[in-house]
Amino acid sequence: MSDFLRFVSHQIEDFAMQVTFDPDQGTGTVVYNLSLVRVEDLEYAVSVFRAT
């Protein structure tokens, strides 16, 4: 894994530790990872996602 991907992975883990969502109350914070990919880049992007 590249240094950049390790950095991003670490950031996501840090954010995940800050989740405060209470499903009973329906309140709090959550973290998610959203990627927007152009259709023409989809095949390459999926191959990168699978590799990581």
C-alpha cells in the first residue's frame, strides 16, 4: 500500500473512532467514505479499489 493510501486509511480510522451515532435515539455522527468516479474511469477505479 502506498504512503498516501496508508495516510488516508489512518484518517478514516481516526474518524471512525469519533462516531457517536445512537441507533435508539437516531442521533449522533457517523463517518463514511464516498468516492465519485467518472464513467470512463470506472474500470480502472474498481481495479484500484480491489487492489487496496
